Amino acid sequence: MVSKKDFKIISHLRQNARRSLVEVSKKTGVPVSTIYDRLKVYNRDIVKKNCVLLDFSALGYGIRIFLAIGTDDNEGTHKFLKTHPNVNSMYVINNEYNFFLDCVFKGIADMHDFLQELAQFKITKRNLFTILNDIRNEEFLVEDSYSSSSKT
């Protein structure tokens, strides 16, 4: 079970994982040695991946979509999507769809080419959403949001 102290540490790390342990200690009131020990546990049991959140448009990828697809060729589609370089995140979902994707593209033509490639699989249902603006991204258990949702 994760303690309130753990949630405090995690929320500070979610806000800025590059903070020094001394800074986190000062902000949380938890000794540095405890934070160090807890980080070992987090990295083994809780943290899936350490990564950088990117501004894709600053890198020249101006098109971002979320795409829900249903398919009769689950294996082939899965294999194609799992290795496709424009798929940022991929989830298996329920109901009428099999997969939910977060994809980035340099332009409309690249997105169109991707959708054309995808059409070779037995796509039964497709719902595409173009992302116009990020409002919140990876904010759950960040210091400010944690304090307002800590009752759950």
C-alpha cells in the first residue's frame, strides 16, 4: 500500500523529476535518506518509464490525433501499429473498438499515408480526433492536483 508520505514524494517528482532529493526533502518534510530508499522501491514497483514530455509541434510534428479503431484483423493490426514510428501511445480498449492511438505527424500528407496503410487491415470502425491544443498533460498526482484529489 502506498502511504500519504509516498504520495507526497511522488507528486513532487511528477511535477519535476529533476529536482534534487534535498529539494524534495525540503518541500515534503521527508528525510533525504527516506526519499532515496523510497525511490528504489518506486523504480522497481511503480515507475514504468522515465521520459521527457515533448512539444511535438516545436519538433516539426504539427499534426496530432487520437484514433479509435475497430478491426477484424486484431493480430496484424496490432503488429503494424506497435512498430509504426508515428504511433506515440497505443492502448487496447473495449466495446466496438480494439485500439486507441495517440499519433503524431509532420503534416496532413503523412497522416493520410498512415491512414491509407492502416486501411489494408480489416478496419470495421474508425473515429479520429485532431488535437488542437494541450490543456492538461500528465497532471495526475502532481503537487497541486494531488492536494485537491487526495480524498480519493
